[in-house]
Amino acid sequence: GESVGLHLPTLSVQEGDNSIINCAYSNSASDYFIWYKQESGKGPQFIIDIRSNMDKRQGQRVTVLLNKTVKHLSLQIAATQPGDSAVYFCAENIDQAGTALIFGKGTTLSVSS
Amino acid sequence: EAEVAQSPRYKITEKSQAVAFWCDPISGHATLYWYRQILGQGPELLVQFQDESVVDDSQLPKDRFSAERLKGVDSTLKIQPAELGDSAMYLCASSSWGAGNTIYFGEGSWLTVV
């Protein structure tokens, strides 16, 4: 079936570096994408979202890029901090009422100081 | 900041026993979701409610799982009988009704079946 996937299961960076976490999706009907951060033992925490009519959206220290041509989504974290260490999931759905999110497998980000 | 409340946070039960999880969504959120997350994987939808009605329960193992949201507010997810493979985190989430509304998750209920 169609699902959201992530390119790398783990990513290790040094504190202060910029991190890029990638995600590929296969459902061409998906038009709403969300990045979640999940710390150990906790529920997913919303980071940032983007709709398919945009190709870039910025938040505080985070930027999401969407390339619909190749069905690719990325999360950029600027000046990565140890507190950013967590599992990051991208999720997709069709931007209409009543549809649930489909999650990928996640990328574990480890930040060393 | 409003949160999705879940209880219990941790539950250990013997196989074949019954177990129940409770969720109180963010006030005013009409849509409620139950997801299951196996360690190392992304959450997978079990059931979705719109107010008190089930919108999608296609992935809910109905022979042993049941979910209800009788008054359209809080919800209960039950497993009976529990099996070893049910060990996972059960996440509740909620959102306002409508396209593209952010879905907020609770802290989850960890289940260990022994």
C-alpha cells in the first residue's frame, strides 16, 4: 500500500550544526504534510506543517521543504541543540475533513555536544 | 496550553486479561483518533471518531478491540483478551473538525502484555 517513508533511520550531528531530515511519500493525492518530534516515552509533538500549494514554510529554527515533483519532504533544523534529540516523523494526509494521518517510520536524530 | 489527556500512562497485564485506556481530547475538538505505535515504528491509526460516530475503524481488530465515545467528548479503547502482540504504546489524538487542522497527541499509554 501507499505510505510515507523516511530515507535514513538515524542521523547524528554536532551541536550547532544544521540538520536535514528527509522523507519520501508515495501517495500523489496527499496534499497536507506534517512533521512531528517524539521524545522517548512521549507522544508526538507537532513541529510544522505545509500544504501542497507551498514549497517552503519556516518556523522557529525549522524549515520544511516540499518537492511535489519527486514527492519529497524535508525538515531542516538550524543550529541543532541537544534538546532536539528525538525521533522525527513525517506524516501525510489528504487535506479534507475526516482524513487521518499516515506516518512514516521515523528518523532518530542524535545531537552531541 | 490545552492538552490531550490519557490514562493510565503505563499498564502491565497478563495475556487473556482485559485492559482499557481512557482519553480526554482538547476541549472543543470534534475529531478524536486512537493510534497504536509499536516500538521503533510510526503510529498507525486504529479508529477515528467524529463526535460520537466512528469515521474509520477499518484497522481496528474488532475481534478483541473496541472503542467508544458515547457523549462525543472522552473516549475509551478496550482490549479483551489482550495478547502478547498487543504490547505497544496507544496514542490518543484530537483535532478540530475541518480540513488541515492540526492533530495534537497525548503522551500515550504504554501497554505491556506478559
